[in-house]
Amino acid sequence: MPVASVELRNVIVFSFLAFCVFLFGCGDTPTSTGGDTPVTTQRLTTARLTDIREGLSWTFADSVVVIENKGQLIPSDLVQTLLGGQSTCKCIEATWQLSEKSGLLRLSSMKVDGEKTDTEATISIKPAGHVRVNLGIRQYNVFPNEVKEP
């Protein structure tokens, strides 16, 4: 084989290998942009969750959460889930505790429209991407640091 032909073949092979390295790279694979942001006590403290379809909101401050619907009645399915037999109310205030491991939010020492009740409730809370959570059967946007501490 003539020397020129060997050199041409080497140039072609080298060019092909350089192109492959350029095209596919040789480093780590890029990190995924998908996934979920975990629901943690720290993430909820001072956060406001707003229902993606309505004015329903959960406002967390320290150990207290206030559930309201912009002055309207809280949807009856949520009232049923949290309070059992009671059918209507405009505001629920409760102390809250999150079990990060099980994804359960426990509400206790509840006040319903300002009146104390002995009812306690547990509702599931799971991540739904980076900016939302599933709380019970509803999905909420998470607005961190919405509640300013005194």
C-alpha cells in the first residue's frame, strides 16, 4: 500500500474518531431536569399552597396552618376529609405536623370558623414536580417564603 494512501486512511480514521468524541462527548451524562422536589417541614414552613383551579389556599406559619377559600366556603369534599360530618365552613386553623417519611400531614387543635373542635385529621401530601404538591385529591402550587415571620 502506498504511503499516501496509508496517511489518507489515518487522517480519515482520526477525523472520524474526533467527530465521534465531539458528537457524543466523553464526560458524565447530564443530570436530569425532571423529578420531584421533596415535601419537607422546612419547605412548608412559611409557604402558601394555592389550589391550581380555585382560590383555595393553605398558609403555613411555624406550627399553624390556615385553610381558606378567599372568603368563600371551603369545598365540601375537603371539609369532609378534614372534619368528617361537618358540611360547610370558611376557615380551618390547625396545628400541623409533617411525617416526611410517610408523606402524611397531621392536623390537630383545629378551629373551624373560630370555634375549637376536638377533631384531628391526617391527609397525604406528595411532591408533584418542583413547584407543586398533591395534597389529598387536589394539586397545589407551592409559594415558598410567602409568610413573613414577625
